[in-house]
Amino acid sequence: MGGFSTVTPPPSSQVSATSVAQAVWSYSPRSLTDIQSLTAAIQNNDPSLLSSLSDLQYVPVPYYAGQVSLTQVAAFIDNAVRNYGLVNPIANFIANSPYNLWTTNFVSSLAANPYLTATSLNMLLSNANMSANSAQFPLYYLAQNYYYNKWIETVTASAPSITFSANATISTNVLIAQNITIASGVTVTCGTTTCFFIAQNFNNQGTIVNPYGAPGGLPTTSSMGNYGGTGGGGIVVIAITAALGTLNVNGNAGGNAVSYSYNGNGGAGGAGMFFIIGNISVPMGGTGGYGTNGYLGVAGINGGGGGGGWNYYGGSGGIATVYSFSSPNAMVTYILQGLSGWWLINVLGKTPSSTTPLAFMYGSGGGAGGVNSGGPAAGGGGGGGAGEVVVYGYDIVSGTVNAVGGNGAHCYGSYAGGGGGGGGGGLVFILYGAMATQVSASVAGGVGSTGCGGGAGFTGANGTAYIARVTVNG
């Protein structure tokens, strides 16, 4: 068998599938037997038919020449990786593209092809020969071209299954497993502003709660009690099949005023963060009740304003940062890109040169009540705004989602104290590929509280529950 010499491809402006194939396949040191062996190996899905393992680097050439189909190539590589232990050289070829044969178009087409299993793709991306940027590319391609299920299968392929059989609080943002099960009667509490659950099968028969959105505003001193309510947190579920159970991202109620010992305006609520589609808007919280002469807490997006305390202002409700997407697919794609980077860095230990941020989402905090010791009056704390839930599932069944704003709190005293405004309702996006059945959502705004010689707090605006089908290519 003859040796191999370096092949110089034509200039990039002239490169095509045909020219690349001709440049390699017609090069004189190549023997007809080697060419036929590689083609036969791919056609018969049998790596043992190769004349030499070094011929693996030329696998794209018969495809460019029209001698084999992409499906045959994908099946051949899958077999070579999983059953012949050839993951090392193939990962190296993808990362380094010898002779410019393993182009990004070729690699992306392979990644999306169902005959290259998610198990093999996971093995290739995890391999030490695969650079971080090279590993990120096919994941982004799958997300950007709506191969959501293949993306899920790939990042979960080597993950364990997780079952919650007792109440638990999770401290990580992202939980990735082949199967996630929450038993009936069990409550899983998110310990961060946003929890991401990624699984092939998500089976929640219990409850997931995230009360940890943006913080509420602080009163003049802690002894006043009239804190703004904390916003509700965020829950993201990415699965092929999803039984949602109960998901709660309700805003927290404002704190009742219990004293008017110290003068001062109430502190503003913290800013939330939301992701929306199209012209959907994040609801406003309710304005806090006035103390006197308009001393109240201004409503936020979506935190409730604190009640005024005579001539001291209630704190403003938190004003959220809002990111908008043109379509449901655009939202899912962005979320998956962010999770791609997280998986590469935190699971595989590969850090790409740039990544998409994780899509953190959560409600705004309510404003604290104002206090006047000489009034005497103390306004109630504003309710925290509800958070956000985003679910992608190819099949979604049986779920209840609660994203209700926190109630405004009571004032203290009998002279010119305003009630806290209610937090705004939350946002719920249920995005499915094939079906979504028996899913309900509550997105009401929190109720404002009555005043103590001052004005009552206003009720927060209702949120939005949005259920839509997305394009899924595989």
C-alpha cells in the first residue's frame, strides 16, 4: 500500500464539494484500492474494511464526490466512535479539519443527522482532542436550527438520572440528567434566582418552588417591619417529555409595619429580569397608598410600591430589565445557547472564547413603606412581583403554574399611613413541539392593602400565560 503525501486544496474562493473531492481523490499517490476500501467501508458501515486507519481523515471525500450519502457517513462515524473506539482521531479531525475536508457545513450536517446518535456526539464533544470552540459549534448549530431534542439528548447522554423522594433545596442553577423525577408530595425549592432543569424525561409529581427573585426594599430600620416583598424567582424546564406537576414562582408579600419609631423614606425594591416574546409586556406592580400630599411609593416593573408614611415616601417598586425575542423559537434557541456554554464549562471543563449568558429570569422586589414618627404613621411594604416560568417540551402534559404577585402589606398607626401596593403578576411561557395538554396557569397581580388614615395600595396588574407551538426539526 502506497504512502500518503500532503494534499494542497484549491484557494478558498474556488473550494466546492466537487473540487475538494477531486483534489484528494485524483492525487497520484492514492491507490484505487485505498479509495475503493474507504468507500466500501462507509457503504457497508464497517470500519474494518479500511486499508488503513489513517484513511479516516478522508471520510468526507466520498460524500463530496457523491459516492455515499450523508446518512451513510453519519452511521459509519457513529459505529466507529461507539463500537470501534475511534473517538480520538475523529474528534481530532473535527477540531482540526485536515486538508480542509471537515468543514463546518459538513460537521453541522453530521451533528443534526439522526444516524449520528446523541451518544456518539456527546463522546466526540467530550473528547480531549475536541477544542472548546469546536465543541460549542455543533451545539449552537442544533439550537439555531431547531434540533432541540437532539440537543437535549446530547447534553444528557452521559448524565445520571435523578429522583427527589424527599423535600430538598438545590443550590445549583442548572440541573442536567437523563431523567428527573420528583415524587408526589415532595417540594423542591430553588436556592438561586433561576433554576434550569434539563432532562430527556421530566416527571414532576410534586412541587417546585422558587421564591428568590430580586430583594424587596429596606425600611428605615429593621424594627419597622415594613420591608418590601422579595420577587418570585424563575424556573426553566427543557425536556423532550415533560409532566410539569406544580411550578410556583409567586411574589412574596410585603412586610406589615409594626412601629413608627424612626423617620425615613422606604427603600426601593430590587430590579428583576424578564424574557418576553413579541409585544408581550411585563406587568406593572400596584402603586403604594399615599401618606399625605402624594407621599407614596411609585409602582415598578413589576414590584409593588411601598405605602407612604405621612410626609415620607414609600419605596418604589423594582424596575425590571426586559429582553425581547421575535418568536418562541428565538427564545428557546437563546436559552439553549446559554446552557451550551454552561455545560461545556462546568461539565466538560472546556471554556469557549465567547458564550451566551444563562437566561436568568425573576421578579422585581417591592418597595418598603415610609415612616414618620411624628405623624405618627408607617406605610406597608409593597408586594414582590411574580417571577417567570419558561418550559420547552416536545410533549407537555399535566401542569399547574403559579406566578401570582405578592400582596401589599398593612400600614401602622391611625394617621396618614398608606397601604402597600401589590406586586405585578408573572410571565409563563409553555412552548411545545407536538402537544401541550392539561396545563393551567395563574398570573394574577397581588392585592393592595388598605390605608391607615392614608390611601390604600393598588392591586398589581395581571401577568401573561402564553402557550405556543414551536418548530422542532429533530
